[in-house]
Amino acid sequence: MDESNQRTWTETLSGRERVRRVVEALEGPTPVGEIADRADVSRATADDELRQLASDNWVTETAVEGAKAYDLNPVRLLFDEVTALIDECSREELESQLAELTEEREQLAPEYDAESLSAFRNQLVERELSAAEIRERRNVIETWEATNTDRRLVKHALQLYDDVVELSSPPTDSPPTFA
């Protein structure tokens, strides 16, 4: 961050807000000191805000090389992604996405003569492949993994759809019913 952006960052956001912004961008467990440095706050301020975020289930405490560290809470991230899908899509749109993702996955298997992702991965070691073929297969593996992840998220959204919509609707005189 250049000096003018650093000044704007510190002038427009409180220390706690900067810690939260840094946390939102974490890509893995990060020591408190590094979070404090990135947020341009004292270690005590970062530690205090991180403990609050942990108590609110936004982050989880862990350790990196013996130092206290924090990472985004994967359960919270999952629920945020699922509820975002429900907020953004109708049930019909989610069902359509599931069909498209399933079709994409089904096309990968016969194209590469593999029944599953693990069978496809095994081909990397079982077959003599050129460097270009290995790179291509790595890309396919990434696509296959992303498709599987997206399918799981859409399936979770469909499973929870009615309950989330009902709980998100304005209150009525009758209590909510769960399927």
C-alpha cells in the first residue's frame, strides 16, 4: 500500500475496522502480529478484536509455528455461501444450477476415461504423460474440484431453502414450522 493509500486507510477506518478488513482477506491461518501489521494497529488492538471475532464465530483461533493465529471460521463461511445462494436464487434457479453442474461433471468422466476424480488423479502417476498433458490434467482436476464444491453448495442451499426463506420472511401470527 503506498503512503497516500496508507494515510486514507488509517484516517477513514478505525483500528478495529482495519483488523476486520484484514481478516476478511485471510487466505489461511495468520499470526496475530502479522494481522496487526497489515491493519496498522497495535498487537493488543488486533488481539482484542480477534478475540471478539472468535467469540462471534467469525474466526477460529489456531497456532502457526507456535504463535497464536486466527483463520476464517469455515463453518461460518459455508453458511454464508449457502444463505447467499438462497438470497440470490429461486428454488428453480438452484435446481437448474444443480443440473448444469451435474452435467458438467458427467462430461468430464468419459472425456478422460475416469469414473471419479480420484481415478482421474491416479492417471497422473499410472500413465506416462507429457508436461503439457500433466498441466492440462491439473486444470481439469481444478475444474472437477470446483464443480464438486459448487454442487455441494447448491445441494445444501436446496436442502435448507424452505427453512431459510420461512425464517427470513416477515413475522406472521403463526410460529415457524420446520420440515
